[in-house]
Amino acid sequence: MSEKYYMCLVCGFNLLKEPPYDQGNSPSYEICPCCGFEFGVDGANNQIIFTDFRQAWIKNGAQWFIPKLKPKDWDFKKQLSNLNKDVGEVGGKQ
């Protein structure tokens, strides 16, 4: 039986252990090891929160929240492409 993974709605990291929100929209409170966003510590308009957090994370160098979990072959642009966004659209120059 293979383990199922989920994607961070902020940075596109696709190895979260739990879905950010369940079908009832209850948050997981999982913290993304890449960008450090904790699902459930957000506001009424999640999309604005996700965008603001993503922009701040990128502006601060897109540093890993838990550096020891950063894959050796980590690709910033490839990860952001998981969000179906143009990297330029999210302000990335990594």
C-alpha cells in the first residue's frame, strides 16, 4: 500500500502527510516543511492569505522551514509549477 501525499497550497510542496483541509473545510494544522505555512492559521479569505504568505516567503529567499528535509535536487520553479502558476506571476527568481 503506497502512502498518499498532498500539496501545500502556498508553495506547491507535494509531500504533505495530510490534506490541508478536509471535505468539511476543517484545517489539518500541518506545517509545511518547505515554506512553514500552518494550515488553520489563516483568515476568512484563504487565497489572499496563501498569496501574501507565498510572496513574503519568496521575498525572503524561499528558505526551507525545516532545512534538513530539503531534497538535494530541490527545484524552486518546478515546485511552484505544482500550483499551476507562472513563476514570474508569483515573483520568483530563484
